Amino acid sequence: MSVAGWLAIGALWVLVILLGLTVLALARQIGVLHERLQPVGALALPKGLAAGEPAPEIAVETLTGQPLRIGGAHPRGAETLVMFVSPTCPICKSLLPALRAIRRRERPPVEVVLASDGPKAEHLAFVAAESLEEFPYVLSERLGLGYGAGRLPHAVLLDPAGTVRATGLVNSREHLDSLFEARDRGVGSLQEYLERSARRDVA
């Protein structure tokens, strides 16, 4: 084969390598865009509770045996964030630092209640492994059904009177923070706020 032929083959291989690197770069950018285009806030589920309605009052018991009532007027006049989690849910575990930050940040303080169902021993091990003793932790299938927690992690923010202020599926710290922003804006979710804004712009 002539020198020109070898040079042509070499040029083709260089081209193939450059195309491969370009595909890898594009794939990476698509992944970044996918992360950035997540819902701007907690995703409100169609069968869940609606903002503005009173939450069901449900009597439960914590893992330590303390009676607790979720819903209705809070005895200390505090807001309540009910966070439905699972010991086998990686996203739930990743949000635990954000829940601690919410307890420190919000004024007046917000009571954070962790809720789930299943074998008690599994949840006691989860509490010990993640040092969750600071949170009331309840096991109640009835609570999950009553609060529309069909998928996890799911959060419901109640005002001191027991009215739902915001609710939805939360997959990130930003989603958790969006519950409080939605509360401040007087909507059930940031999606609802954006939809209202879009309708106003069209009108």
C-alpha cells in the first residue's frame, strides 16, 4: 500500500476517534440537562391532599411508645412537616441532612415527623444507623393512606391549625425547600404557581 493510502487510513481513524469523543461529550451534556430540568419543586400527586384543606387527624404512636396526633391544631402552635420515608430508599437517606437543616433554620421552629410502615425492628435499626433519635418516628399504614403517600419520599407541610400548606413527592433538597416557598406564595406547589402565572400571561 502506498504512503498516501496509509495516510488516508490514519486520517479515517483520527476522524472516528474524534466522533467518538464528540458523542461522549454530547451524552454528558444530555445528562447535565436532564438533572437541571427536574421539576422546579415538589411534585404534587393527583390523589394526594390538596393545599388549603384540613389534614386528617390521625392518632399514632412513635417507635419509643409516645402517643402523637398528626393533623388538627398543634399543641405548641408549630408547623409540622410529615416526611414519609423508608429504610431502603436511598433518596430518603440523602434528604436527612436537609431535614435537620429545616429544623434549625425555620422560625418559628417546624416539627419534623418521620413516618413509614413495615416491621418495627427494621425501622429501629434505621433510626440507630442514621442517628434519627431527634425526630418523632411513627409507623402507620393508615397515616400513609390518609396523607396520600403513594410514592416515597413524600412530604406534607401542615400549618399550626392542621391545614395542608404544601405537599408532594420530594427527590432533592430543592424540592423540600420548595414546600416552604409554596407556603409563602400561598399555593400548594411551585408547579401550581407557575401554571397560574402562565394563565395570567396568556390572558
